[in-house]
Amino acid sequence: MARVRRLEVIGIEGLPEIREGDDLVTLFMDALNDMGTEIEDGDAIVFTSKIISKSEGRVVSLPELQVSGEAMRIARATGKDPRIVQLILDEARELVRVARNMIIVETRHGFVCANAGVDESNVGEDMAVLLPEDPQASAAQLRREIEERSGKKVAVLVSDSFGRAFRDGVTGICIGVSGLPALLDRRGELDRFGKVARITKEAVADEVCAAANLVMGEFSEGIPIVIVRGVHELVLERRSESEPESGIKEVLFSKEEDLFR
Amino acid sequence: MARVRRLEVIGIEGLPEIREGDDLVTLFMDALNDMGTEIEDGDAIVFTSKIISKSEGRVVSLPELQVSGEAMRIARATGKDPRIVQLILDEARELVRVARNMIIVETRHGFVCANAGVDESNVGEDMAVLLPEDPQASAAQLRREIEERSGKKVAVLVSDSFGRAFRDGVTGICIGVSGLPALLDRRGELDRFGKVARITKEAVADEVCAAANLVMGEFSEGIPIVIVRGVHELVLERRSESEPESGIKEVLFSKEEDLFR
């Protein structure tokens, strides 16, 4: 396999504030055009989940929410806004940990994260943004459209930033991926000394989203789409047109497999 | 603050197999020279922990090890090689989880990871490599030497690849960092709508190591040093020559802060 030797991580500038119904592919391709850049075969294109949520209308007005008794109880225990707690409960399949100012859940999609991804930043006063309805489907749909319109073979990843167990701070992670394996399984390959790798699976989709997050930034920068160029052998050589993609599910432990639940 | 808009991730090729006592800075600068490349102000240079360990002689011959009764018991419970279990116990401050073929510990350094970082890949038969003695000190020392010899201001990161809670696969993470903050604290900054960020700390050192890991690869590629170019505002603008660096400690939760122990 040809190896990745050099990557470029390119922030797409000049995108407008995204609203419900916006066509993200057109906006992306126009911005790319304005930058004098083109898509290349093998590019991995990372969309922050927030603009997908906004284009889907997954923005909630807090004053209009009905708050349940359970949400009120958890809000008192955690010190959080009861309306935000209600949204978190609506998005959660299961509560994993509840602590001061912190609710860790498994979302409907199967992601273990704080606050079910409900986010009050970069949206108007008294509003909150939910995770996309189905980020895996969004990744596949965006990839199809970009490939049709550009004539290039690409991967699309949907990123968010999650906290971690054991380590402070958030990093970019992947919540939907098409055209690239979420895990690169190297079991069976030989190392430089001829030993067989026993357990190594590399979470390449998460690493691509972490690299993109350095350019997106966490907060006010407004770089919601990033091209990671140079991972083409992951995008092109590992592609199977006949088998269905496993997508981001491949990276998610079931509760039984998970040592930390 | 000037923003990161574009990154380059550059694998350093042509490095020899590293042995105890090797001068990594000389080998790195020679390889860079052979590639026709130079260090630039603001470069973040990522060294995989394995070559630091090898240069420090942190390589153990398994047949020479004395195995304790405790190591034998855990080896039977986990199905692991008793000699490897002994090394893990020697490197651990505390056992966090023990399961089939899996021992999660907190290392002497404070890292929560599988097998205390003890690794049998890319080393000879019946040998294993331990984590560096003090990867934070190694990062600071490498940075000083590279800055002295190049005349450029850089950051140095020591990377390893750890598994995660909740998600399968390993990703590149940071176990030592000098010249760059481990966490970029954005609390107090305003978002695009004028709201104040409340909880966002971005683990930029881990993201830099994740990006580098895409080029290093997980297994047989032999790219042990990577330059991440384009994070100069993190390296140059946030530098304080007067205050001591907090380094990688900043990212490590104490046991009391950690929701998942």
C-alpha cells in the first residue's frame, strides 16, 4: 500500500452563516471556487456537525420547550438549565453519568458524549443546536452529491468535538463517515521485525477529524469545512463499490464490549 | 489571534533503526537535510515515544525477567504473557481495569492506558519496549536542543497511540509537550453571536499528535518523526519564557476529577 507521507489540512473560508434548507454542497463548491482551489481525487472533506444541524433545522428555541419533572430534577442536581436538560433527555438513549454541570449520555445514534451534543454556542440567544438527525446518512449523501458534481472520488466526514475519559479537553472526533474506513484494521500485517500485529486498529476517521479541528477551531473562527488532502490511499484503495459501508458504527463499542460503562 | 488556516503534516523519511545512546536531534536534522527541508519558526515536531524509549535503552529482554506471583495470577486471568504482565505491573501506579487480554492501568507518569504502554511491536523477538522514563522531560530537552541548533522557535511533542473509552481503535495522543500548550483554554472568548464560551478547552497537543499519527502509521511504516507546520500561532504567540510550562500534566485528570474511574 502506498503510504501517507504528507498531509495538507485546508480550511475553507468565506462560507456564510448556515440556515435551514441551505444547500451545503453548493455553498462549499462556491467557496472552494472563490479560493481558487479544486477538489482532488482522494480528498477527505470534513464538515462540522453544526452546519449540517443548522441546514436540517435542528435548532431549538428554548423558551418554547416543555420541561418534564425528570428534567427539573436533573437540572437541580447538575446546576444546568432545565430546558437544556430536557433536550439532552430527548436526544439520549441512556444516561451514562450525571455529575455537577455534566451529563454524559449515549445518544440515539450510539455516541457516548457530554450533553448529548446539545450546544448553545454559535447560535442566537435562547437557542440550542442538536446533533444532526442521522450524521452517517448525511456523510453518505454529501459524498454522493460532491462526487456527482465534481467527478472526483472523495470521502466525507462529519465531525464534532467531544470530551474524553481520563483526559481533560475536547478533540475533534467523527460522527459520520463515507468513502473512508472508520477503523484501519492492521491485524495480520507484519512489523519491521516480521512480527504479526495483534491488536492494532487505528481510528483513522477520528484522527482525520482531530486534524481538521485544529483548523476549524473550537469556537469563534467560523471554518466549518476543511479538506484533508493526502489520505488518498485510504479513500481510493480501500474503497469497495459492491459492499455496503459500515461507516461510523464500526468504531462504536456496544455496551457489553465497553469496559468503562 | 491569527488563526490556523492551513496545516502541513510532513513525515521525516530515511531515519535509521534507533539504538540506545543515539542522538535523535542529529539524526532528525540529518534526515531533514537529506530531504532538502528546513525547520521553520513555529513548527511542531512530533516524536513517536518508541524512538525515545529505544534511544534511552528502555528495551527489555523478556527471557531475563523474574515473574512475581501476582503477575502469574493476572496473566492467567487475562491470557497474557506473564512476563509482559510483570512489566505492566512494574510500570503501573494503579490497576484501573483488568479484562480478557486487556489490562488498563495508570502509569507512573499518570497516563491511563492499556498495558502501561508496554509494546512488543517493532522490536526484536522476545523483546518489549517501555514508555520513555519521563516523556515530558524528553520533550523539553529535545526542544532546547533543536532550538539551539536550528535557531528557530519550535514545539516538541512526544506521541503514543492509546485506545479510548467508548470507541474502538487507537489514535495518536500526546505524552509530553514543550513549546505548545497541551490545552487551549477558550473560556471567556466570545462566539460569533457574542455569547461567552463556558466550558471549551481544546486538547490541541492531542490533536497535533492525532494528525501526526496518520503519517506515522500504526505499524510497519517507519516514520517516527513528523513536522506539523501551520500551528505557529500556538507555538509562538502563546509562549512565555518566564513562567514554567505545565506541559502534559495539564491534560491529565486527577482520579477525583475523573468520572470514569
